[in-house]
Amino acid sequence: MRTRIATLSFIAVGVLAAAGQITAAQTPAPKPAPLPPEKPAATEKAREKTVPAKVLFGAKALPSIGKSMAIGYYPLGCLSGGVELPINGPNWQVMRLSRNRNWGHPSLVNFIEKFAAQASKATGWNGILVGDMAQPRGGPTVSDHASHQTGLDVDIWFMPMPDHVLSKEERDTIPASNLVAADWKHLNPQTWTSDHIAFIKTAAQQPEVERVLVNAAIKKELCRVEANQPHAWMSKVRPWYGHHDHIHVRLRCPADSPQCKAQPPVTGVDGCSAKELDYWFSPKVIPPRKPGPPGRQTMLADLPAACKGVLEAADKKTSVATDNRK
Ligand SMILES: [Zn+2]
């Protein structure tokens, strides 16, 4: 009976409401059902499948929690527990702060701090200018810097650190010094100095360094100048596209990173023969071509499986004042 009355009154209210004779405020509104909980995991999953990995990694302002590890291969990997190179040191300053790429595996940060002092001594420079290392969690970058994904690569400029602390604006706008002439075959006598030989040699002599990449015109000159000296270090110095305004130093896989994929070690051949150098001065390389349209984008699934965990991990607490980059 009670049910019947309730049903009737419900119908009555419904009819009246439909006829516009009672207001919504009067209607005994049934309690709204709670909204289904949001599914961040599902949303995240969908994004991972459709958004390129460079966008996902580029959006992370801070490193992941967890043990510091280089994961994967230099151009296809990521960095767990990244650490920051301070933007100023006794012998270095970090450039292009707005890129937020002064992060690396601890072995890279240690290397740069040590090399900064060694290079200063070898060249007489005040110090070095540090360009790109890795993003806080490594991975591909939005500017398509192909390598630098595991926190073991660093670009160091071919110019001395000035004698003052650079402003944020100076760090973002000062151009790097180009050592190569406009024909891409010779060095520019206005910018090339013997200090640069000492600078490159010092980098290549460090045992933790796996490769040092320079423009072919620089490699050729090093081969000429060092021909009659012992130069075992020369086998680590390899010609590569660009690299006319910075060296790219790549460290070998650290012992604490079992998922780091090593490069084949150098063979000890100095790479100075015509056979090895000629290609770099052929029409296949010179003049440098503009990059073509981007190919297939790297997706999270292309990276080692552990990189998903790195991407999704909580932020590591750090003392970094992130607003000094913006
Ligand atoms: Zn580089």
C-alpha cells in the first residue's frame, strides 16, 4: 500500500512537472548519483598511445624518484633519478636555461665538474660553457635532438666561459662560436685556436669518455697536428654532422645501470686515413642539407619498458629553483 501511494505521488509529481505547474525547486529531486570516478590511468594510457614520447618527456619539469639509472640506448632511452648540474660552478656555466636540459646521470654531472677544471687548466680559459645534457627524465626531446636520451651525453661549447656570471638572457641568446669555415671543409682561422686542440684532447683522454663528436674539418686538423705525437685518444674523436660550435661528449654505460645499452668500444684506429675522412667532405655531406620532413615519431612503446615507469613516477624532490628557467 505504501508503495502504491509512493508510486502515485511520484506519477503526480511527474505529470505536474511535465505540465510546468511546479518548479524544479519544489520537486523532491532524487539525490544525484555520484559521477563515476575519473580514470587518470586510462586517460594517461590513451595519451601514451597517441602522443609522441618527446611531448610526454618534454612536459616533465622534474626528475623521477628512484635510483639513478641510464636506461636504453643513447638515442632511444630515458633517465631514472636524474640529477642536476648546478647552473654555475667554479669553472662552468650552463647555457640555454630555458631548455631545462642540465640533467644527467650522476656520472655525467661528476664528469662535467671534473672536466671543467681540467679543461680550464689545459686551455687557460676561465671555464667551460655547458649546452644540452638531458631532460629531467631523459627521453626524446621536442627539438628532436636525437641523442642525449639516457643522461650520458653533453654538449660543451667551443668558447671560453666569460669572466662574469652571465644573465639568464645572455645564456639564452649568446651564439656559440663556430670553428668551421663557410665551405665546411676548412677551419675558420678567426675562431680556431690551439686551445681547442687541448680542449678536445683533454675530453677524449678521460677514461669514462666513450666518444667525442666533432665536425670533420676539426677532426682532419687534429689528425694533421697530432700525426707525429702519441695519440691513442684520437680513436674516440669521431667526425659527425654539425658539431662545428660544440663538442659532444658521450660517457660509457655506468656500472649501476644494467639496462644501459653500450656502444661498441672504439678499436684504437685513429680514424685519420683518407678512406675514413673523405666521405665527410663528399657531396653526400657537404653542403649540409636541410632536415627533411620528420619521419615516424618515437612513441613510449618504442622505448625500453622501464621508461614507462620513469615517465609515470612521482617527481623527485630537488633543491632546484625551477622558476629561474622560465
Ligand atoms: Zn650533442
